[in-house]
Amino acid sequence: MSADGAGESDPRRSVRERVFVVGAGIMGSGIAAEAARHGYAVTLEDVTEELARKGLDRARRALEQAKLPEGERQEALRNIEVAIGLRRVDTAGIVVEAAPERLDLKRELFREIEEEAAPEALLATNTSSLPVTSIAAGLKAPERVVGTHFFNPVLRMSLVEVIPGLTTRPEVVARARAFGERLGKTVVQSRDTPGFVTSRALAVLLNEAAWMLYEGTATKEDIDASYRLGFAHPMGPFELADLVGLDTALAILDILWEGFKDPRYRACPILRSMVEAGKLGRKSGEGFYIYPPRPAAPGGAGA
Ligand SMILES: NC(=O)c1ccc[n+]([C@@H]2O[C@H](COP(=O)([O-])OP(=O)(O)OC[C@H]3O[C@@H](n4cnc5c(N)ncnc54)[C@H](O)[C@@H]3O)[C@@H](O)[C@H]2O)c1
């Protein structure tokens, strides 16, 4: 299944030029679009065809918003195929896991990926907060796994945080850095502690805003305006939480709490109750704000 039938069996592509993205959600679709735009043949995978096609639709919209020349955009789209399950993971030189932020799920996925992937493949996780060492624990070759933490929206954000696990081989780290650079990103490196640099900073920012809302310090609109206009942030904390996904933001806080046992990371109850009510932000249509449904792309499933 490819965007238009071209990506799947293009004989010109060596394994090294193929990227397999596990999980076609917010981040997987963005990473797929960015890799495709930089010339990789990409497989974007999810657990059902509907979810994979939604991811492809999201990648298509991201490429449209990037305002590339028409030919480049079409070429990038042709580079993406969708898949269900890990059956084709052995065709890729780079595997990027972007499934939900749950340790059990990521461990299970990497057990399968390790079995199926090409022996020379780079195995990367886009986790935003889980220790890479924990994700790789129990694998036959944990030294193959590295963190490549991309930012949302991937096509607009120019950072990749690379996180070596305790046993990651130096050449794996070098390849992860080279992958980020090939995608036009600035690469920074962090030690493998919960939340690394960026998610630790983000979690505190979002959580503090939620506690202020909880305590009635100000309205969400005024808190957002305070961060935007007072600190020149491009968006307020609630707008950002809706973009990230409240489930992901809460998962990051819980992982920081678990990892550090520090009250700084005690998640505000507003976040937990909103996640329990399915108010996850943009991806579910409602979070702190409401987002009208987008029209489905022709032939696509919409999002
Ligand atoms: N949302 C952000 O801003 C952001 C930023 C940086 C990193 N991250 C990290 O990226 C990862 C993905 O986050 P997201 O926001 O894209 O989540 P998401 O919920 O938008 O997408 C996750 C996708 O994974 C799929 N999935 C679930 N189980 C799977 C399985 N077994 N195999 C394959 N796919 C499966 C889901 O169906 C879904 O489409 C998480 O680790 C998150 O912490 C998120």
C-alpha cells in the first residue's frame, strides 16, 4: 500500500535509504513526512489500515503546510507507503518507533523489531521521556537502540535530541546524529535520564500552568496570553498541551514522577481528569480548546 503505488518496491532504494516508522500518529506521520521530503523511502505503519491511512493523510497535510514546490511535495508523498504491523520492517535501514508513551508497549515493540529488522538497521525510539536504557532492557542487543526525540510539528521544528542508552554503541549514536542532520535538524545530545532536557522543561511549564488554572489564578486564555506576550512564546501552555496531546503530556509527567519522585512533577488533577474524559487536545477534537473536524482528503480517511 503506497501513497500512489510508487514507494513500495522501488528497486533504486537500498536498505540504508529506507525508513520504517512504527506508529502513524502525530509524531510518526511528521517523521515520515520529513524523511520522505529528504529522499528516504518511508513505510508508515500502524495497527489498523484506518490508522495508517489517517497518518498518511496527516503527513500529506504537513507537506502541504510546508509550502514546498509542487514537484517536491508530490515526490515526497510518493516516497511514503503505509503498512499494517511490522511485516515489512526488514526492508529498512532505519526504524523509528513512535508508538504511545508506554514502557510495556515500547518494550514489546522493540522485542518484535529486533527479531524482524535487518541486522544493520538503526533502531531508534522517539520516546519523549522514557529512559532509552529501560526500553532496550531485555533485548538481545540493547546496544543497537538509541533515542531520537523529534519535535512537534516535525517539519517546522528544527531540533532532534539524541539520547544514547547506557549501553548504546558509539557508532549507533553517530548514525542517529547523521540521520537527524540529513533531515536538516540541529542535533543535541542528552544523558538518559527521565524526560532528558526538553521534556523535563516542557512538563514543568505545562504542569505549572495547569496548577494555576486549577487554583483559579487566571483563566486559561489569560494564562496563554501571559506566556505568549510576556515571554514571546509562540503559543501558550494550554495551546501547546493541546498540540502535544494531553495523554502524552500526562504520561511524561508520570514518568518524571516515577523516575525522580520529586513533587515538581506531581501532575495537576485537571490533566488526569481531561485524559480520562478523552479530551486529548487537537487529536481528539477537544482539549483545553475545541477544534472543528478537518475535511477528509480525497481518498483518505481524514483525521
Ligand atoms: N505529541 C508530541 O508532541 C510528541 C513530541 C515528541 C515525542 N513524542 C513521543 O512520540 C511518541 C508518539 O507520540 P504521538 O504524540 O505521535 O502519539 P499518538 O497517540 O498521536 O500516536 C501514536 C500512534 O501509535 C499507534 N500505535 C499504538 N500501538 C501501536 C503498536 N503496537 N504498533 C504500532 N503503532 C501503534 C497508535 O494507533 C497511534 O496512531 C510517544 O513516545 C511520545 O512521547 C510526542
